[in-house]
Amino acid sequence: MDFSRTSPYRSARAPVFARNMVAASQPLAVEAGVRALRAGGNAVDAALAAAITLVVVEPTGNGLGSDAFAILWDGKELHGLNASGRSPQAWSPERFAGMSQMPERGWDSVTVPGAVSAWVDLSRRFGKLAFEDLFTSAIHYAENGFLVSPIIAGLWQSGAELLANQPGFADAFLPGGRPPQAGELFRNPALARSLRAIASTNGEAFYRGELAAAMVADGRRHGAMLSEADLAAHRNDWCAPISQRSGAVELHEIPPNGQGLAALMTLGILDRLGIAGCGVDSVEAVHLQIEAMKLAFADTEAYVSDPQFMTAVTAEDLLSPGYLDSRARLIDRQRAQDFRSGAPTAGGTVCLAAADEAGMMVSFIQSNYKGFGSGVVVPNTGISLQNRGCGFTLSPGHPNGVAGGKRPFHTIIPGFVMQAGQPLTAFGLMGGPMQAQGHVQMVLRMETWGQDPQTAADAPRWQVISGRRVLVEPEFDVDVLAGLGEMGHDIAVEPGNVSFGFGGAQIVRRIPGGYVGGSDPRKDGHVGGY
């Protein structure tokens, strides 16, 4: 029996209802989160247990070398956490002189990993369970093995074709010289040892101890600039999320250096264009969304960076009512335009959502970025490192220009919807630059057009590429695609099951008495609860 084949049909899953809930992209991670809830933990404990387990069971999208972000409702107020790392202090434009763009693989794409610090800070401030208890499932699957799920197996194969020669990759992820297939057992004992060290030291081993020393030593062997001082200096930022009203609700996002600002700008523009009066999946609705998204991308590409360097144009400037009014006036309701938006590329990320019966809700996302990240795996540790350094630009004078001790532009964004001052939806949609576009589509489907979370996750998606180029999934109505083509959109149909280029949504939405959840059929995961 061939478990690697994907169904020719898009799943029409049923929404899940429960008083405690976890939605994630891999079933074993969902089970780990639910187990934490049943052990007396809260939604933060559940989210962290699931996230730590995803490092083991979904290595194609994240690892111990990931970055992370979170938005959570603690029962009284909303909190944001930016756990993205900064570049090595020794980096400068001169190091990358002669290149047209930042390296996408290898040690020169690696910035300080922040995910482990996110686990520590979230657990310390909001968790109920002991930090070590959050690692039980992850250590078990790393030591004893887990059966690889189908979509992850396919992404593993794709990653192996690109990264087999990166330092440490083959030893860690290609047992017997090849990637594991769907249904095969995979063990990672080196990763289990690192997880134990992190759990027993509250993360100190990773930033100031044996694992930090191992990362720096391996980097030096390959000419990297990452230092022990860079790792020891890492700090996260607790931040107030930024927001934008859309109809009767508000979408909240982490402030820059992330791309959540693009989703907020798009919804602000669409509100001004009266998107609520358009029919769901109508030609007009899709056209307006695409055009507003292109405008937002043009601005985020030009201005978003580490907020310390966004001095000329700030997030507040881009979300000001007058500016959004001016951007909305540029849209032609009958014709597609080229607003010189950026060119999205594929990403590698995991996201999850969790909620408990006491009212705590969490949206959490962590990522190695472009499918296994840099491809670098530190020997004898199982630490696979992100490639977030490729988020910098080499354009002179750009606010997102590469420099030492600086956070790069980030694609990963948790999402959170509020209504009348109360929490409504914790959600995310992994998939590189698809994420801001997915946030817009999910919010409109659920909050403007009234679709339940699972229907919103099942629905076909569009993705702006560059200029007038737009990718769509084959489930789109052919008459809608014809209408978009007549408006001047350059439409290309691409199967959504080829990769996760159209994202993978995980959604938990509050309803009277509990929650309703949805999990994207484009991924291996599901919703669990009780």
C-alpha cells in the first residue's frame, strides 16, 4: 500500500467542537497538546507541548533552530511575543559584497534562533505545568521513533534533493542515504539528547551552555560568524499587537519585523471598498482582495524591517486612515494593475492554535523557513537551523539592509481576532509569503461571509506572485477565473497538494460554551479536544 499518494479530492472535513482544543499540522503534536491539557495544563502548556513535539515530527518546517512568534489572550488582555533572533554582530554589508541577494542556504543564512527562548518565556509567564513536562512526548518520539506522515514525507523528499550536501543534513535526516517514506519509522536520538538538555536547564544549555558551544564550534568550522556572545545576548520582546478593524471585528498581528502589517493594510483597504457587499468567491470579491494585497505588499517590501530601523516610515504611518484612504483610491474595480509588489517564494513553517475552558487562547507559530531552513544541522545535536538571514536585502540604504545585531524581515505571523474587546479567534496559516494573504482570506471568510473555521480552511485560495501574476487552486469556479482573466489578471492554476504553497491553516474560534476548530486539509494535522 502506497501511503505517499495524496487524495485527488480536497477534504471536506467536519468542524470540531470542544471546551478545550488544539489545532496543529501533525496528529502526534495535537495529541501532545491535548495530553498537556488533560494533565492540568492550560492553553499555553498545550501550545508549547505541541510546538516542541512538532520539532521532532515535522522537521520539514521547524526545528530547535527555529524562530517563533505568539499572540495570546490570558483571560484579561492580549499579549504579543516576538521571539525572532538577530543577525551575528560580525555581519555587515561587506561580508556579502558582490552578491545580488542574501544566501538562502548554509551558515551565512543563519541568524540567532529564537524558538527555544519563546518556549521558556511563555512557560515561565503563563504556563501551569513544569517546563520539563512539556517535553515528554517530543523526547519519546525522538528516542523511540515515529511513523512519518504522508505530506511531511513528500516535503522531506523535496528538501533532501536540495540540501543533501549541506553540513550535517544527510547524517541527521537521510538514514540509509535517503529520506524516510510515509509510514516509515524515523528516530532522532541526537535530537532527544538536546531536548533533554533544554528541558533540564530551562533553555540555558541552548543559549549559554553545551548546545550553544556546539553550534558556535560547528559554525566556525564552516567559516560562520555566529558567536557565543550572539547566542547569550538573545532576548525576546513582549509587545502589544497592532490591529485593524474589518467590519465588526479587529485582526491583531505582531508588529514589524513581521509581515502581519500587510494583512492589516489589506483589510483596511478592503473595508473602504465595501468588500462586505460582495458575494463570497465572486469575481468582484476576489479581484478587490488581490488588488489590495498587491498594494500592501508593495509597501511592506519597501518599508518593513526591524522596527529600530523603521525610522522614515513606521507601521503607524502605513495604517493611518488617511494613508489607507489614498491607497484604496488607487484600485480600479474593473481592471488589474501592477503595483510593483514583491515576488513571494515558498516557505517552511508550522503554526498551531490552542484554547482552554478557562478562556485562555493562543496562536503560536515557529519556523525554519524555506523547508528545513538553512539545511545546516549541528553534528550530534539534531539542531537544524533556520535561514532567516535571507530575509535581509542587499539594497544600499534599505531599512531592511543586512547589518550586525539586527532582526531581518520575517514571514511568520500568528493571527488573533477580537470582537467588542473580547477574544474570538486564534489562528495562523503557515506558508511563507502566503501567510498575510491567507490571514486576509480566513478573516473575510469567517467574519464577513460567516463560514465556519473548517469550511474557511477547505476553501480554494489565491496567491499574489508579482505584477499581475496570480496563482489559484483548481477548485476555483472556472467562470470566476474567466472573469478575473478578462480584468487583466494573469491567472495560473496550480494544484494545492503539490506543496504547501497555498498554506496550512489552523483555527480555534470561540463559541458559546466552548470552541469550534478547523485544520487545513493541505497538511497532515487535525483538531483535537475534549
